[in-house]
Amino acid sequence: MDTEYKLLKILFEKPNSKDILLMALKLENKSNFNLKSDIEKLKGIWELRWSSSNSPFLNYSPLINNLQILKPSKSKAINLLKPRGIDGIIGTGIISELSTISDIRLGVKFTHAGFIGPNIGFVKLKALAPIKREQKGWLDTTYLSKNLRICRGDKGTLFILVRRNNEKLFRKFEVFISKF
């Protein structure tokens, strides 16, 4: 059984296992990801399954989807905390602009934050405010495959995300993000 398969299995079966970090380090060591040639492979919906952070919002929860939805071709992304089982852009969100900084480093500038509600008729309920004081960060993509993404943030946090194949939700994101 290869390391990625083992890591994916343990992320779903034992999300608090001490083995997760060691497996992630093994995958990072054999990574050949290059942002300049592989940036479009980041496109899609990524669910946070594990992080080294102690923050409850940066860890897996069985009740909440912690999603990062990326559209590199438009330099746009959203971090979205939403209730599980709801197939829409609903919850608490932070919208960001993306930029390439180096071979593995993606710059992130947070632009809007707040609540995103359901559609009522043709109107999307939302209370998103522009972020007035500039908030920037970066993410190093240290491993990427079709199903798994490992990143390190500017504050030293290690993130492990699993790709979610949900074309319907991604299309909703594209419509939503086009207004920013």
C-alpha cells in the first residue's frame, strides 16, 4: 500500500492519528510540484481534513465542511465553513485573490469576509464586507496529486486537504465569485 493511499485512508478512518504527520512528511519529500506548470491542477474544491493548528476552525469537524475552493485562472478563491449536507455556497466565507510568488508559493490577499446565505428567488443573501486593513498570507503547496494536497502556511501550519468532486457546487462558486 503506497503512502498516499494510507494517508487518505487514515484521514477518513482515524482523523486524529499521530501517523498523519509522518505520512505527510514522506509525501512532501518526494513531491515534484511546480506552481508555474501545475497551477491549474489546484482548481477545484478542497476539503480540509487535518491541520497542525490548534484552532477549531482549522481542523476537521464531522459537522462542518471546511472547504477551500480555488479558481487559479481567475486568481480567485474562497475559504468556506458550511454545514455538511448543504450543497451550496452557504456559510461563513473569506474571499481572496491569488498570485504566484515562487515555484511552490501562492500569495493570498483576503478581500471580503462574512456570512453567505441561501438564494431567495434570484437574490443571494450575503453579508460580506470588504476587508479594510490589508490581510495577506501565502501557502506553499508541498505535495499535490489528483486527490490530495499538502500545504504549509505563512504561520507554519501544515494543512492536508482532500479533493471533493462536486461540479454542481463548483459552478455555484464560479457564479458567486464572478461578482468580486
